[in-house]
Amino acid sequence: MIKKLSIICSSFLMLNSYSLKAQNLANYISQSSEINNITIHNVGAHIERIGNASIKLGSNHLVITNLSPSLINESIQFVMNSKNIIVNSVSKKMNFLNRESMGNKELDFLKDSLSHIKEQKRIKEVNLAVFLEEKDLFNENKSVLKTTREFIVDDLMDLSEYFKKSIYRIQSDISITKKEIDSLSFIEEKLKKQINSTIKTTKNQSANIIVQLTCTKAGNYSYGLSYNSNKAGWAPSYEIRSKGINSPINLTYKAKIFQNTNEIWSNVQLSLSTGKLNESNIAPSFQTQYINTYNTNNKRVKTIVNKSYSANTIMDSEDEIQESISSSEFTNIDYSGTQIIYNIALPYSIPSQTEPVFIEIQKFSLEANYDYYCYPKLDKDVFLMCHFESLGNKNLLPGNGQVYFEGKSVGKTFLDPYSTKKTNDLSLSRDVSIICERTLEKKFSSETKVGDNIKFEKTYKLSLKNNKEKSVSIVLIDQIPKSTKKSIDIQLVESSEAIFDKKNGKLKWNIQLSPNEIIEKKFSFTVKHPSETKVSGF
């Protein structure tokens, strides 16, 4: 029995030994790869890498280092470009031992700057020590002037003058050097804080992809690697510029790109996609929609509709100067698939950071119309408005925009190419050279009792004055109230030829106002309601 047990144990040890030897015989290759192309989606990025590795005959472990810790396991694709290689398995492994400054040029620059400042400060501190020693030496030799009686007056005066100039020079050197040291100390503290801040925002980790290979013929082989990361993306952004009235709108379509992958994206080819990364591509299936009824305690019948959603809802959210070339001139747009892809020919470097990077994708010049708008009931100022065509046929996405007029930033807006409106309307600025006033004409306003009802009548006067040297078109807006009850009757009496919308009570005048011209518009309305009822809102 003991002999059998010893044979089993020795066999087990021999198997373990062979297993360990087999593992030790595997060729481990650790190397970094090069980014070939990056396709950035609105949320997420698809990263493609290439590399070369020297593969030995037999078992090999290829370890591809310095990859994003946020790469998605299920998205990893690895291809070795040879039939002599058998890919056995591909797996991701986290690496927490990276230096925090690895690949971070900003951090390396800050540390070099700090080292330079420290060296300068050290030299200044040595100089200060020398000056202080020199001062002490002079102080110790002051007694010469007091104890020595052999000096004649002229010699004593010369010696006194020498001491005076020397002490003045030394004190000046000490004062200047101390200020220089304080200034360098201030810069040193600032750099230390910036370095700490940068280190906090830089994750001290990366990921490795380990590929187990079997090679039938040793050699140097190229490979391709791709994966997805959700720590990157882009959002559409717009820059809307108008040089002045009667000028077209210059619209710049930009991509606001962010990446927090903790990877080095240096001089890489970028593509921007409007498609959704990692989204299910399964088409929704049909489901019957049923309607159920039930009785409430008040014996009223309610209808409940059971809805089943299988698809996601998409949410919107003056002199001629030669200008620099825009990146939009290097953008090729691919409409061939189910999504729009912007291929940018220029290489870009996008650091892993919290601040976004803006890239210009397209530029448009759009015909625009300008007029003025005033709604004096809410704001007596007159606003310059710009109207340009709908963007529905430009294959753009909804996004925020910054508006510039005559070279100045005048505010923000939101452009929605999916809107069904025929035009886009922008408010550019307030124009104080056009004056508008709204006053209640009390002599034409009254309150009377008619039977069991009370009747109010109100009259407003709107005045416009053009202090410009040219004619302007103005859209003047006002309104009368609308009733929510049949017992309250509201009638428009006078409108001065306004365009009246009965649905909402809106009054609109399209006015052409000549230079220095004054135009007045009046409107009157009546409100009749039962005397026992109180009304408000007009």
C-alpha cells in the first residue's frame, strides 16, 4: 500500500515538473504597439493598433502593454497576419505598476521646470550665503576704525568711504537675492501644486492584452489589434459668425472631442462617426398592444394603454485678410453606410485630460436676412434678428453654438437640424438707436357696468423712432388676453392693421421705418365678465 502511494506521489510530482517546464519554455514577448486609426463615436471610441513581434517556434505569450484600462473585453479583436501563427486565446490584464508620468508630456514638462527652478533657487541661496559672510566680515572689521589711532584724517575718510560703499553694495546684493529667492519659491510652489493636480487627474494604471500563440515557423510577424473604450467621445458644436447686416452667415461645424482613456494619442488619424458604439443592432420585434379597462370608485371608466418599447429613444439635446487654413478643408465625409463618418486627413494629438479639444469638420456660407424685433410688453429694447435657412439637408447633428456679430461674441444658441422649422432665428444684439415705447391711453380706457356684467376697455399706444441713418425693417409684437371661460368675453376693437392670431391673441406689425421717422400703432380690446366674478391677467 505504501509502495503504491509513493508511486502515485512521484508520478504527480513528475507531471507538475513537466507542466512547469512547459510553462517556462513559452516565449514571453512584451512590447507596445502603435495607434493606426481611431474612430470616435458620440459616446465611445474604436481604437485600431498595429505592431510587429519576433515569434519563436512553439508556444509564445505576446504581451501588448500601455493600453487603456477602460478598454472593453468583449470588443477586443486580434489578428496575426500569417498562417504560421495559431491564436489560442486573447485576454486583458490590468497593470497598476506604471509610472504616473509615463507618456504624460505635460507632467514631464512640469517636472523638468520644477527641477530647473530648484537649481536656480539653490544657486541664489549660495550667493546669499556668500553675501551674508561678506557682511559679517565687514562688521567684524569695523573696530579698526575705532581702535586704530595711526590713521591720518584723509586716510580715515577714505577708509570710511570704502566701508560705506561696500556695505551699501552688500546690502543691495542681499536684498535683491532674497527677492529673487522669494520669487523662485513662489514659482516652485505653483509648479508643485500643478504637478499634484496633474497626477490626481492621471490614473496610475493601464491595461495589457495577453495573446497566447502557437508558432509553426519562427519569424517576425505583423499584427493588428482593435478594441472599444467608453472613456472618449465627441459632441457637435457650432460657431456662427456674421460680419454685419446684409452679410451671409458663416457656419462652422465643430467636434468637441474628449478622451480620458489614459492612453497616448499622438499624431493619430481620426475619424468621427455619428453611429452609436456598443449599441444593440437587433431590430425591434412586433408585439401586440392591448387596451384594458377598469371601474374606479367614482364609477368612471378609465383606459390604460400597455406599451412595450423595444427601441431606444433618441434625445436631442473688414479688411481683406488672408486667414489660416481650417481643418475642415482636410475632412472627407462618407455617407455610404448607415451613419455619417468624417475622416480627417490631418493627424491630431489629443491628450488624456478633462479639457476637450475642438476640431473643425465643415464650413458653410448661408444666405441670411436681417430685421429688428420688439416685444415692448416684456422688453422695450429693440433686437437685431438674423434668419437663415433650415439645416435639415446638411447632415448635421443638434448642438450648442456660439454666436459672433461684427467680430464680437454676442451669446449662445442651440441649433437643431432636425427641427421642422423652415428657418433658424438668431438674436444678435440690442440696438439702442431704435426707440420703442408702450403706454396705456387712460382717456381711452374705461370701466362700465352693463346689466349684470362689468366691461373693461383698454387702449395701448406703441411708438417707434428710428435714429439710424438708414431704413430698417421691424417686427413689432404685442397681444391681447385670451379667456379660459365662456362667461368672460374678450373682443379686439382696434388693431391699427395688425396681423391678428385669434388662437393666442398675438398682434404683429411688419414695419418699414425710415431714418428719423416716428410711427405709432394703437390697439384696443374689451373684457366683459359677470359682476360677481373677479378677473386678472390683463
